[in-house]
Amino acid sequence: MSDNNVMKGGLGTGLLILSAAVMVATFGYVIFQLNTVGHAAFNVSSKLPWGQPISTYLYFALASSGLGLIASLPLVFGFKQYYGIAKRAIFLAFIILISGMAVLALELGHTFRMLWAIPFNMQIQSAMFWMGVFYAADLLFLLWKFQKMEAGDWDSKNTKIIGIASFLGVLLASGNLALVFGMMSMRPFWFDGSLPIYFYLTAVTSGMAALVFFSYLAYGFDRSKMPQKLQNALNNGLPKLFAAVLGLTILFVAVRAITGLYTNNPEVYHVWADYLFASPVYILSLLLGLLVPFALMMSRNLRINPQVQVLVSVLTFGGLFAERYFFVVGGQVIPLFQGTWAWNMIQYTPSATEWALTIMGSAMIFTLYVLGEKFFNLSAVPEQLEEAAEAEAKATA
């Protein structure tokens, strides 16, 4: 079968050079700022310690988890119609998590100290300690599972065990990440026992957007050039799943918003009324980033249209990035230990260094992605399924 993957040719090389140049330039700028200005290059403070770099890490980490959960459909639960997306989903989950960790590392005061300070201090009562443990395990299992698929081993007993372990690792990592926020009773906007469910749901939504976009990018946004199994997934199951998770995400956001606006806790109410819904950017992110994509994907004809699928992916990217930002910052705008009785909502705007860090992480994803498309067959499926797909294509030709 001829390979129509445009990332293997000149277009991919051009994107690789561009993304690598952006990554190096922004990385250099961030390093220069951190070495000359220090952490003051970020517009954060002791009152609002977590800014856009943390929301960027959260966005990348959950998108990676969502991709891992999507890949588990064929690899763990046996939905063979999704085999065409499994290998690319695993690879994307790996590189997006690596990029998120790079952003987080540069946000910390001592980038390399975390390599020994976090594991060897053994702060086992800290959710952040377990976040590091679980995401490190997640990264290891993703790499191991990808290596198995690259070797052509999709269904052996060991591969299935690795797939199950990876699935559990994703659940533990993203669920524990939710607890980093959800157990903070002093931050009422975050303090929510249902937060792990919300993180799982939005993780799959952002992971689905990444998978659809990068699958189309690999073939020049032309679905007819894709392998048959990938075409089948984008024609049938994936659009329906995308529509479902978008709808559930909207439902969960609505429930959180209604609860926040009707609560008798003034700290939660004021975040929703005077910060989130007072922001045109937040309202626009809900409309264009969630409601419009959901409306498009609810149409039977539109959701299988390639242009609509790409548009929905891009809109969802933006909408969920904004959601992560407003979630992280919104939990801190009410002054800690003062609350609404010492009313003065904290103001925060990301600095140029923080934006550079976000751009660096995004450019790193594109750089690693193109390298992956060039050196691996990310659309590969088990050999017997590939033969069956080729026979089916010839029969219908």
C-alpha cells in the first residue's frame, strides 16, 4: 500500500524546521528570563502562585490522559474498529505528556532539583508526590506499549497486561491530578469530590480533538489518502464519541456553573459571577469552544464531514485551553485566608515569559509529532486487520 503521509515528505520537513525553530527560540527566551529576572518573570505571587504555565501543564497532562483512555478502547476493551487510531493515540499521549512535563519543569524555581528532591523526600501524604509517581508510571507504560506495537506485537498476553496497566496508570494519574485541586478545602472553587470525573471527561474531549486534528494533518487534511481503518474510524465511531463527550462536558460545566451561582458560599459565587461570567473571553470559549462544536457534531451529515471535524477539533482545542486557564486562575482570585469579607479580587495577566512557555510546549508537541510521523507508521494496525482492510477496499473498488 502506498504511503500518502505528507509528514514524511517536504511539507513535514518544513513544519519540523518551523516548529523546532519556534521551540528553540521560546526556550532560549524563557531560560534567559529565568537566569536574569528569575521567577519574577512570571506574573504570579505568593497570593496567586499558579498561573498560565500550570494551566498549560494541566491541559497537556489531561489531553495525554484522554488519548490514553481512547487508545484503551481497542487495546484493552477489544473494540477492533478503533485499531486504526490506537498507535497514533499512544504516540501523541507520550509526546504531549513529555511537553507538559517540560513546561512544568521550567515553571519550577529549580528545574533539575525536582529530579531527586520530589522522589527522595517521600512526601507520601502529598497528592503532588503521587502525581509525579503516577505520571512517571504512565509515561513508562505508554513507551512500553508503543514499543510493543512497533514490534508488531498487538495481542500477546504480555501486551494485554501492559495495556491494562497503562489504562490503570492513566486513571490513577489523571484522577490524582484532580485531587491536587479537589482536596484543597481552603480553595472553595476547587474543593469538589466530583472533580476526578470532570477531569476524566474533559481529558477524553481534549484527547479526541488532538487525535482528530493530528490524524488529518498527517494526510494533508485529505481523508481519502488515509489507510482504510483510519478512514473507517473517522467515518463511524469517532465522530459519535466526539459528540457524546462534548455534550457531557457541556453538561458538567453547566452543573458546576449553576451550583456555583446558587451556592451560599460567597467565595464560590463571586468566582462564577464576578470573574468567569464577567469575562468575555470565558463566555466566548464556552460558545465557540464547546457549544458550537457540539451543535456541529450533533448533525449526522456534518459530523462525518472532514472539514467540520477539523474545525471542531481546533475550536475544542481553544475552548478547553481557556477552560483550564480559568479553572486554575479562578481557584485563586479570592485571597486566601481573607475571603470575601476582605474583598479585593486578585488580578492576574500572563507575562510574555509565561506565554513563551506555553508556545514552547506547543511547538515541542509539533516537533516531536513530525519526527514520529517521519520515523514510524503511526497508522499501523495488526497485520491480519490490515490485510482484511485491503481486501475490503479492493472488493468495493
